[in-house]
Amino acid sequence: MAIRTLRIEGDPILNKTTKEVKEITPRILELIEDMADTMYENQGVGIAAPQVGVLRQLFLVDIGEGLKVFINPVMEETEGEQTGDEGCLSLPGKVGTVKRPQKIKIKAFDINMEPFETEAEDFFARAICHEYDHLQGILYSSKAEGGVRDIPYEDEEEEE
Ligand code: ZN
């Protein structure tokens, strides 16, 4: 288990595009494991390789239904529209309202380099689109309507 240092908005690596993963090497497996550890440690629902400083086409998503690994993903179809709040491990303490497709179809390779295709809707589609953007060097803050805002501090009331 290894937690990697998260790159934070302003770090130029987050605005770079990524290269294909050519093969699953021990180094790539270690990266995937570390990315999962880093995501869970920070209570994220997704993480992309550039967020730990690696410019590879790879991201993980877990919206509470198990860890899913997407290698060399290609978005095939998008449909409809949804508007909702999202956050990002690279913008701690922030949230923004972003328009995303309601439904998507994406193909990618799994951890054994086997191709697969997934259809996703609602929050799962949102999470995938967010991570997919990271691989193109795009942060959600550039798409957020009205920009990002601080997450309101909610603990105070609960303690009273
Ligand atoms: Zn993010």
C-alpha cells in the first residue's frame, strides 16, 4: 500500500495530454494499486494517472460498486445531459456545477489488457467523463458554470 502525492490545480502536469499504456508491466500494476490506495485514502470516487504525476491513459472509478480500471479508454457515444456538482482530488475543498452527458458508452482495456465496453448513466457517467477529461488535460473547473466554490463547512452545526 502506497499513497502517492496528489498533484493540485496549478501543477502544469494536470493540463497535459497522456500517452497510451502499451503493456501491463509490474510498474503499471504498482501504479494502479497506488492510485486505488490514494483514491480511497482521500475518499475519492475516481482518480486519473496525471493526478499522481503519470502521463498515461489510465483512470480508476469506484462509485461504491467496486473498483473499475479503464486503460486507453475511448469515448464512443454520449447522450442527453445532466447538471450536477462535482469535486476533484486535485482541487481539495472545492465544488462546481458541471454539465455532463446523461449516458455514455466507453471502450477501454482492463487490467489484463482485455478490451471491454461499458455503458454508464447518471453519477457513474459523470465520474467517467470527469476522469476521461483528466486524460486530455482538462479539469472540471474549466467547465464549471460560474467557476468553483468552497465546500461549505458543515461540521459546525452537527457539533452543537
Ligand atoms: Zn478530478
